[in-house]
Amino acid sequence: MRRNVLLSLASVLLIALFGWVWLERVALQAFPGIISAYTAKEYCSCRYVMRQPAEYCRGYVKQSVPISDFFETVEARRVTVSGLGRSHSARWIGERQGCRLEP
């Protein structure tokens, strides 16, 4: 009898988990792109808008989810970051516009 109760409870929890994943599927699909986009944009802003040193900005944008590739082109004021299979670039536009993610 106890085994049936535990099996039923596990089944209900599993169904609830699948239900939650289904409801949040759009947000869960967007998550991998958010990591690289956030890192590129914030690093660009830290480095070229706030004019902080590279070492400081790397610590500023560090997250618990690791990035796989980071490339900065100082001459073009452009940053490209890859993580979780997605890649995004941000470029400094100017004094008034700051940094912008590139399409």
C-alpha cells in the first residue's frame, strides 16, 4: 500500500513538472540566447560607455552560467559572446547612443 502511495505521488509530481515545462516553453527556449546577449551588451556598456578596464568588466558580467567564447575587437569597439549554443554581438554606437546589440 505504501508503495502505491509513493508511486501515485511521484506520478502527480511528474505530471505537474511536465505541465509547468509546457506552460513555460517559450521562456525556456529563449533562455540560451539571453545569456550571450546580456553578457555582450553589458560588457560593451561597461567597457566603452563607463570606460572601465577590461579586467573589471569581465568580472562585472561574469555569471553562474559559463560562456564558451568571448571575443573583443577594441578597434571596432565590438564584443562577441557565445554561450549555450547561441552567439550575440554588441557594438558601441556613440556617446549618446551607447552600445547596441547587433542583429
